[in-house]
Amino acid sequence: MLSLKQRRRAQTVVLGTIAWLVALIIFFPIFWMILTSFKTEIDAFATPPQLFFTPTLENYTSINERSDYFHFAWNSVVVSFGSTIIGMLIAVPAAYSMAFFETKRTKSTLLWMLSTKMLPPVGVLVPIYLLFKDTGMLDTKLGLVIIYTLINLPIMVWMAYTYFKEIPKDILEAARMDGATLFQEIWKVLLPMSKGGLASTVLLSLILCWNEAFWSLNLTASQAAPLTALIASYSSPEGLFWAKLSAVSTLACAPILVFGWISQKQLVRGLSFGAVK
């Protein structure tokens, strides 16, 4: 008969093993993508798949010769950070008013905002395309910033609202009693207390913007095309070039993977603050 301490230790080992297995399963497609990027096209199509091969930089050289990677990467950076900044400037005041000046329609409004995320993007593609065409925003970074802000704003408001609800109203009332203005109340009291949660909101928005493909493929051509459009350009009528596609996908994913790895502490801390339970 195992003691309580031994059962807990065994449970910890089992759960740890399961967690590692799940992590490896999730990471394996990324590992295989990176591995394939160093193969030739013949090795990439080999059956059975080859784990050991002679690595080559041919695919990365081909990408550099065919397209300007840094042009697409810069577009992704500008669009992702631009839409995130604008989204936060809108989401924070909106979430503040809903969290601390709640009315009987607040919950309905939040649910309505979230329900817009359930709308298939293709259902509104034609009117948005025509609107962008008439206003001259097709294939512009400004157009992508606007559309990315709109599609991610409901999630940003929801997350910020949930974080703000965790903060006692008494603290804000005390700040008002001390003569704090509305701006000081938000800037010096509310934001510092919820910085972990807001940081996770910013990170999530950046990841969603960076990975967005539908709108970038349909609203851009070359000038404002981000990395997702560059990846799609390697699909041709002749078929898919798996090795080159893996190489360009690796280059597209690498910046956001590194950024996410560096910011993982802030992301976990923010998610545990109250937005996702």
C-alpha cells in the first residue's frame, strides 16, 4: 500500500509525463517544418519520410533571390503593432466603462461584441472589399491595420473587461477621494494594477494579427502584403514546393515564436490573473 506522499509523487510523475507528451505532439509539426526547410524537394517528397539527410540552404537562398523577405516582414510588424496599439487605445476605455459603470445592458453588449467573431469572414468579404476599393485602401498597410483592429477588438475588450473586474472598486473610489482625475485614475491606478493582464492581451493581439491570412490575401497584392501572403505565394498551379514552403514558413513563424518565448512569463501571468480560467 502506497503512502500519501508516494501517491502524490507518482501522480506528479504521471502528470508530468503526460504534459511532456502533449508538448512534444504540439511541437512536432513545427520541428518537422524546420527540418523539411533544410531538405531538397526530392528529400521532402521521399517516402517514407527521411529523418536523416544532407542539409542544404538552397531553399533559403531561393527565397532570398525570389522575394524581399524583409519587405513582407516589415509589413507584418507595422500592421501587427499598429492594430494592437489602436485596439488597446479603444479597448481599455471601453472595458473600463463596462467594468466600473455597469448597466443592465452591459452583459448583452459584451455578448453581442463577441458574437461578431462567429461571423464567417467570407460572408462580409465582398462589401469590405468594395468599401476598401472605393476609399483607396486596397493593398495599403492602413487598410490592414483597420480591419485587423476591428476583428480583434471584441477579444481585447473582453479580456481587458475581465481583468478590470478583478480590481476592487474601492481602490478607484479612494483615488477619486484623493482628487484623482479620470485620466489619473486610469493611468496611475488601473493600468499598473492590471499590467500583467493587459500585457497578455497585447501579446494575444500581436499573435492573432501576425497569423491572420484571410484578409491579407484578399485585401493586399504586393505593397502591403505581410508574411502570410508571402507563404501563400509558394502555392502554384504546378503544385506545392514543400521544402521551399517549409523554409518560408519557418522564416515567417520564427519572429513571433521568439517573441512569444521571450514574453511567456508575462503571458502566463496575465492569463492567470483572471481572463482565462
